[in-house]
Amino acid sequence: MGFLKNFFTNVFDEETQEPTSASSFEQLSKEELETHLGVRKYGSFTLTDAVRPS
């Protein structure tokens, strides 16, 4: 019950909310991101266009 009490106490209090980042990729440089997105294969698993970001 403690979790729910804290949740409902703090859910509308904007001062207690920490800013969230949209993506963990925000911390990467352009070169690091391009390198990451250039990977086509992880071990025996090959990424297809269906699972790659556009």
C-alpha cells in the first residue's frame, strides 16, 4: 500500500517529478549512432528491415 500512497501523493506534484529523456540514444554522438545503426548482424541473428529503425 505504501507504493500506491506515494504514487497518488506525488503523481500530480510536478516539483517531485524528475525530467525524463526521450531516448537513451540522446547521449550518443552522431558517429556513435551511425555506427550502432550500421550493425546488421548480432552473432547468428541478422536484422531485417522489419526490425530496423527507419
